[in-house]
Amino acid sequence: SIAGWQYTGGDMDRSIWYLDANSWDKFAKPGAKPQTETPKPTPAPSQNSAKYDSWTDELGVKWYKEDGKFTVTVDEGIVLRWGATTKSAKIGVLPKGSVVKYDAFCHSGGYVWIRQPRGNGQYGYLPTGESSGGKRTSTWGKFE
């Protein structure tokens, strides 16, 4: 039998599936043993993109996986949007002091953007400072 559920807690979503010995043979070649994976240490956040998993979205923007927190420090706040462009629809303005948990960043349209998971497979996008030639030139908050 297979039992599965989604657990949301702390900073992450986990989908957990348990297989008992009888059902394992449906998923693997006869004689194969389930592989247990050792968790890898999470690298400290930095904007060095060489060691990141990355992907390119439908707009051709290259994203880098990074889990962290960003705190807005500019007085005027920052607009959170439904996409990583200044033309994307606004979700709202995050005032100074707002903390955003994010799971990826990119350089696009002269800004460094972060992606905020919002549930139901949706994301909010937040510019966090200016970017030139793929390098950050200013920061509108602090990263943890």
C-alpha cells in the first residue's frame, strides 16, 4: 500500500510518500532496493550564481534557486508583482520592515528579483535592487 500526504510547517513544504515492502516492486525492477538519499548541507546565501540550480522561465529569464529571507529597508516600500517585470500586475506594496521568504532570484530588466511562493502553485515577484550586466548594483533591503 502507499500512503502520502503533504506537510507544511517551518519553512518548507514536504510531500512524503511511504512504500511498504509489497508495493515497492511496482515501482522498481525486481531485486532493486529503495535508495535513501542523504540530505545535502544548504549553502549559505550569496549572489554567486555558479553553484546554483538554475532554469529559464517562459520570458527567457534565467532563475537561480536560493532559499532565504529578504527584509524591505527602503522607506517607500517595494511593489510585489505577479511577474518579474515592471509591467506585471501589482499584488500590493510591501512597506518598510516587510519580510519575504523567497526560493529563487534572477537579474531582469535592470533589477534583481526574488520569487515568493504564495501557495496554489502561484508566486509573487519582488525587485530587490538594481542590476547591471548581471551584477547587483544596489540593494533595497537585507538578505538572510
